[in-house]
Amino acid sequence: MAPNKKSLRILVAPNAFKESLTAIEAAEAISRGIQKVLPEARITSLPIADGGDGTLEAVVSGTGGKILRARVLDPLGKKITAHYGLTGNGKTAIIEMSRASGLALVPTKLRNPMTTTSYGTGQLINAALKRGVKEIILGIGGSATLDGGIGALQALGFLFLDRRKQPVGRGGKGLGSLKHIQMHRIHPLLRKTRILVACDVDNPLIGPRGAAAVFGPQKGATSNMVRKLDQSLAKLSQIIQRSTGQNISQHPGTGAAGGIAGSFMGLLGAQLLPGSDLIFDLLKVRRWVPRVDCIITGEGQIDFQTPFGKGPGMLAKIAKEHQIPVIGIAGSIAKDVSDLFEQGFTALFSIVRSPISIEVAIQHAAQLVESESEQVARLLRCARNL
């Protein structure tokens, strides 16, 4: 680089690379690659997230917070240790539903939304409330449940009763026998705590685009289960409307994570917001963008969905407003991504240069990301010297 030019200011802000690198690990690999070629560059590392995998670590890292543990029930009712996070100021808790009630916690042969419960997610919220938080951000991706969130709410003191005024069982089967909701025993701090649900789908609670029809099969539901669960969620919606006046049945996003988004909205007054918006606000991403000359982001796959709620796509849109170039690095890049160049991306690079298996790519992801970042840095150095 010419001596009379100032050091390049680079914001390194990747998402997690699914199943291979956390956002923090990806940022470290990118930074190492850049420093090999541009040791004088001023690199700011800001791992990002959009409410999905890796949100907990990214927010804790970006805010100087801490990760805590709690004993909870997994979707099958087995005791496990799950993690949640607090921001640096201790006022906001970050909870990923997948840590306590995730599909990955249930062996394929045991996946059955009639029996899986979201109870553990409520226990994580309980643990956060005991810490005196003022706000809870709940990421709901990767859930194993279709219980309308009643499991989580049971853990928070809600009573869901059948026609004999007895507590209903767990899972979708318990939801099917629901007749009454009682709220007089709920956690006293719930009404004083702001709850934000990171929700990136617009599916309503019920109907052909609802929770059961769209997400049921991936959670192990048969066609008969889907029909029963949709009916049960419709009944839940009616009871919530009778109790609170809120009609959640067709509200966009209420079908997310087996309906927990809907019940939290209807019974707790939770707000459903795009995950990237929530996390970017916490990490103050919008403050950093105008301060740099270039941004390098990335994730496991960059495709047509990237601009719609994904962290790198959101970052590119913000950067476009400030005319800051954005380079995307990914494990794979879809064939038709030309639209992304109109939405803030300057260039896209894949870390895979020759045919290799997915297993090998995952195993060597850090080295591959570092190597590709080194090549990106060489292009940046060339451009600076033109």
C-alpha cells in the first residue's frame, strides 16, 4: 500500500457458518487472513447474528456480557443444562429456544410434536427473571415443539386446564384438551419485563400457512397430527381472545416455533420483530458502518434468501445507505445471486475452490475462511494502490 495512504479501516462482521463456525470463530479466521496481507489495517471485529444459531454468543461477545447456565427440561422431559446470556449492562437476557426446546435435542426417531414440550424455554426465562433483567430477547429458531408455547408458559406460572379444571398434559396432546387458562399464579416480574421475540417468518398461527401445516412435518408430525394440531391451535387462539381480547389466529408471525410466538404475543404482550433488527440494535451495528472503509461479512450459504432477514443481507442494506462496499464470504454461493449486487453487496467469494465433501469443508472451515480472506485482502491492497 502506498505510504501516503491511511490505514484501511475494515469491519469484520460475519454470521455463524452453520454446523462449522460460530460468528466469533468466523470473525477470527477472516481477521487472520486479512492481517497476513494488510498487517497495518485497522480491523474492527463485530460478529453478528439474526436471531438464529449463534445469537447468544454474538450478543454476549459484542456487549461484554456473560453466558450463564440453568438446569431445564428438554423437549422430551429429560433434565439438561442449557445456556442463556446477559448483556454487559445486565438489563437484557438473550434466550435461544433451541438451547432448551430445540429439534437438535430430539433423536429423529423420537420426534413427535404431540409429546414434545417447550417447558424448558420457560425455565430459561425464569432463570433470567431471577437475575432482574428488564428485557428478554427470545430467539425461536430450531424448535422441536408444536404446543402453542403452553409448556413455556406453564413454567412461568400459567395454568392450562381441561374441561374438568385439571392441568393439561405436555405437548400437542395436552394442547388438544385445553379449555381454560388461569393467570393468577404467573411470575410476578413478567408484567414488568419487556419481551421481544425474534421472528423472521410471517406465518399465521392456523390455516394452510399456519404452524402445524408448514412446520409440523419437520418436527415429526404426520398428516393426521397436522390436522389435530391445527384444530388445537385454533382453540388456543379462541381461548386467548376470550381471556385478553387479542386475536392472534391470523396475525403474521404468530405461527413461528409451533405457535409460541402467538401465545407470547397474546398472553404476555410480547412484540414480534425481525431478529436482525433486534440484534443489530443491541450490537450498535448502525453506528459502526459509517466509520469504516470496507465491510467483510459472511455465513454458511449466500443465496436469494440472504437479503430477507439474514444478518449479512441486513448489513449490506445498511452499508448501501452509506456507500460502504461489502464483501461476502460463504461456504457456498447459489447460482443466481445477481440481485444481491443491487442490495448492497460489492462482491461474493466462496471458500471452496475445488470439489470437496461437505464433511471436509466443515472440518476445515476455519482454514478455508482464512485462506479466502487472504485473497480478498490481496484484492483490497491492489485496489488501494490503483
